[in-house]
Amino acid sequence: MLSVLNLGNNTLYDTFPVWLGKLPELNVLILQANSFYGPIKFKKDHFPVLGVLDIASNNFSGQLPNEFFRAPQLRSLKINGNKLEGKLPRSLANCRKLEVLDLGKNMIQDIFPFWLMKLPSLKVLVLRANRFYGPINFSDKNAFPMLNILDLASNNFSGELSDGFFQSLKALRMVTAGGKARPDYIGDGYYQDSVTIVVKGLEIRYDKILTIFSSLDLSDNSFFGRIPEEIPNLKSLKVLNLSYNSFLGPIPLALGNLTELESLDLSQNKLSGRFRYSLQASLSLQF
């Protein structure tokens, strides 16, 4: 029985192959970087054991169907780089095994999906370059327990960021012994997850995602107010990007506590006062 189907990086031109859902053992379906088009249609009870769906960089359009996300085994969903619109289906919360969710570079218009916070295994959440809007205020200390990579850049989020939001990012508050531990990646033998991180304005693709890699990108939104005091407690951060917002006031001296930080971008804000930064933190830092 066919369990892995990889058709990525071709010039295939067709609608979504819903008939593949009849394959009872299909676990990995990769259609990324083709010319598939039209709405994504699913039928009930199709794709019963699907664990990976990568349909990034195509021309899929329309709204995402609720039926699409009734896949209890789904571990990785990458639909970035399409023309999808509308709201995110709340049924995504049924995918309790989801580790990677990349919705970047679409036209999805919705508020921040707070209802994803209960997914116990979610490690990567990318909402970059959509039309998400509104404030991000919650203080559930049990939210996003495993989230290491959060990319909300280039949306219409606004308002002041609460300390509770950063307190909920538990995985970013813990420093792991990355130099001593054996490298571990998100994925399995059939499919290695990848992610694109923007550093100093350049898109850097990581073909494999180390489980100890952490990044927070809130750039190009409409956040304002002071940089929250809780950010320096995200001690495992490697990349922090708050550029192109309206943050004001001084740069918190406590940012120097982020000794794992390799890239910090605070450009294009309304920050003021003297610039002071810990020498210890800046030894490996790129501004």
C-alpha cells in the first residue's frame, strides 16, 4: 500500500487530487512547488492516517473547508504560498498531534487563533504575510506549551502586547543544553520539516528544524507601547524581530539576559533614550 507520495517541485497543473484520499495507508502527501489550483476540497473519511500534507507554493484559492481538518493523525500542515482566504477553520483544533502549521503568504483574514493554544505538540506556527488583525491579549499559562517558532510578521495585528502573552510561551523560557545534546530535528524518516526565517531582511531557509531552535517574529504590524518586560525572560530565543512597529520608550536593559540571542532587529520603531546592552549577550549577536 502506498504510504508516501512526493510530487514536489514539478510543473504539475491540476485541481486538488481529492481522489488520493481513498488510499487507506497514505501518510505523507507532498505537492509543494507545482501549479495546482482552485479550492481545496475534501470528503468525509478521506485521508484517514494522513500525517504530513505539504501543498505549499501552488495556486490554491478560496476558503479552507472545515472538513479538511478532521485528520486526527496530522502532524505537519504546510499550505503557505497560495491564495487562500477567509477565516481559519476552528476544526484545526481537532488535530491534536499537529507539530508544524505554516499558513504564511496567503490572504487569510481573521483574528489571532487563540483556540490553537491548546494543541499540546505545536512547535512551529507561521502566520506571516496574511491579513490577520486585532490585538493579542491572553494570559493562559497553559497555552502553547511546546511552541518554539512563532512568526506573525506582516499582518495587521495591533495594540499593546501583554506580559501574559509572553508568559504563555513556556518553551521559549527554557534554555536547553544545545551544545551538549545530540541534534534532534522536527520530523521523521519520511519527511523532514523545514521553515523560512527572516534575519536582517533576508529570508533564510532551514531545511531541517532543530528542536532547540527558537524564533519570535512580530515585525511589520501595528503593535505599540513599551517593549514588554517579559521578553527578556524568553531565554532560549535565537532570533527576535520587533521591527516596523510603533514601540516606544527605552530599550530594556534586561534584553542583555538573552544570552542565546543571535539576531535582534528593533529597527523602524519609536524607541528613544540611551542605548545600553550587555556585552555578554552581544558576543554572538547580529544587529
